[in-house]
Amino acid sequence: MTPSPGARYIDVHILQTLPYSNVNRDDLGSPKTVIYGGTTRTRVSSQSWKRPTRHAVEAAIGQKARRTRRIPLRVAKILTEERGWPEDLAELAGVQIIRSAESKLDLDDNATTASLLFLPDEAAGLLADIADKHRDVLEKALGTKAASKPQLPKDAIHEILRSRNGSIALFGRMLAEIPGAGVDGAVQVAHAFTTHATSVQADFFTAVDDIDEWASDAGSAHMNTAEYSSGVFYRYATLDLADLTRNTGDPVTARELAEAFLTEFIRSMPPAKKNSTAPHTFPDLVHLAVRSDRPVSFAAAFEQPVQATRNGWSEPSRKALNTYASKAALLLGDGGRVYGGYAGIDDSPSDALGSRTASFPALVAAALSAAVSDGLSGVLPGGVADSGSEEA
């Protein structure tokens, strides 16, 4: 297929089989569920899969971001442990960082912010630098009425609270309290769900006391029941290349971030119950589509639950995805798809999903090659893409 200009989105479609596991629990400890197509499916929330993906991306690009309400406490700790400040003055400095921002970032009695802040890892150290620079002002205010009023430069604090790195450029940030601090995320992630009906399976377990010399009879020191399920999950995410380029201001950086996200989203796994279930599978099928018009999810391929065959759920799930993709291509036309490709355990061709590649890394490289040549290079002067949307 000849690529058409204006590539903007990369859709990620994944089918992945998870064995007996519980990678995302509800408030009662059961696997999360959703009723879809009239049947109960096991569900993994988007935030549950997004968090390990984000951490893996940060490790890959060497840029961490922290989501926290404890910036005042972190600043105070830096000042006391690394710079020798007395505790009372350091605590005042931490509180003043937020108070001097003159925003709606309210503090509670534990000196934590009412809203979560999502900041580059080095932000706390830079905020401590501001306090260090104005230590004399804080010393004069300590123990006086002036301590309850802003004492640090607002603009300098705002500059740091508005700062972003690759992780924030990808996943976005909601921070309405500081003008210009909000970032529209370039990544959208759907809740994963099984392609078929599932039921929760209970596991009764015991823990034996290893020191039993005083026991009058053999027995368990602890008994309980845990709940698990298994199945083939459909996972979907889309990456907005224009928003990513806008957020970074640099097409080269945007490409590096896109590669990191695609790679780690394919590889990531929520860690819950990993020590007792070790559900470390890899996807059966990954399909990447570069589109110029709009993101397209294939979740509706599984509104009618897949029925297991003698070969299980995985094979019919792959067939259902391919069938739906073929029908979607007829309805939507092929003009919006710049590239389509897939990699998976099947050797048989899947024409609706595009060209077959031998590995997931090769698939990511092929999608990025199509996207970069037509998408990330097509930016406005100054290296900022025209996303056509306003910041939330």
C-alpha cells in the first residue's frame, strides 16, 4: 500500500492470553469485570496497564516523573538531609513552595497537596534550590505571622510546576490550578477485557507455621480464599503523533518517545499477584495501524463473545479480530490507513491486518517508518505539529 500523507495516529491492537491470574483487583480482591455483549468478561483497567507501561518507558528513555501529593515533604527532606537545614525551617520551606504558588493547590494538616502533582523527577530538587536561594527570607518569617503569607517568587515556582519531560509529554497531566501546566496526553489506553465470557475461580489456600514444636496437632496458621480468572484479552491504545510532537516541540524526540511507548506497551504486564501466579505471557498477536483520519478500535469484534474450540479461545479470537478488521476496512475505506502490519504466533496470512513481520520490534520499526516519513516530519514551522485541538 502506498502511504498517504498526514499520518497522525498509531493504533495498537493486542490479543494476549493470561493464565490463572488476577492482575487487577476490585475493592473486594476479585478480578475486575465488565458486562459486554450480555456476558461477564474479566477486565483490566486502563490505569492498571498504563502504570507499568509508563515506568518501563521512563526506564527506557532515562526520564522519570513523579505523581505525588507530597512535594512539600520531599522538598523539606532534601533540605534537611542533603543541605543541612534545621527541620522547622525546612518544613516551612516545603509549605511555602505551595503557598507561594498562590494557586488552588490547598495543603492539608499533613503538608500534602489536595491535588496530585505530576512532575519531572528533578522538580523537587529545583524547588529546593528556590528555597535555598531565599533562605534568609524564610528565616525571618519562621515563627511569625509572615510564615502564613507567600514568601517565595511565584513565577519561579510556576516555571517548575509547568515543566515537563518525555513521560509527561506522552501520558499528559491535569493541573488546572497552575496556568499553562496542563498537558493533553498523546496516549489513550482502553480497558482490556476478555474476548469471551469468564467466571471467577476461587482458590482456597493455607499457610503452614514452620515452627510447630509446641503445636498439639498439625494445622494451618492461616487460611483464606483468593479469586482468579483466565482468558484471552483484547488490549487497545492509540498514540496521537501530532499531540506528541506538540508536547515535545521536537519531531526527533517525539519519534523516540513513540518507539518507547509502542515497545513497552506491547511488553508490559500489571504486577498484581505476580509472586503467586507469575502470569508473564507475551501477546499472541499485535496489529499496528498508522492512520491519518481518526483512531479506530476493534473492541466491537468481541461484542459477540468468542466461543472456545478444541484449540481454546486464542485461535478463534485471532480469527474474529481479522474478520472484523476486514469488514471495518470495507466500511471505512482504506484511505485513512497509512500503514498496517502485524506480528504473532500464527503463520497464516491475515490480509486485513496488513503485512506480516517476523517480530514485535520489526513491527514497531515498520510502523514508525511509515509514520515518521509522513507524520512527524509534517510539522509546522518551529517543530510544533498542528493537532487541531485545544488543551483541556
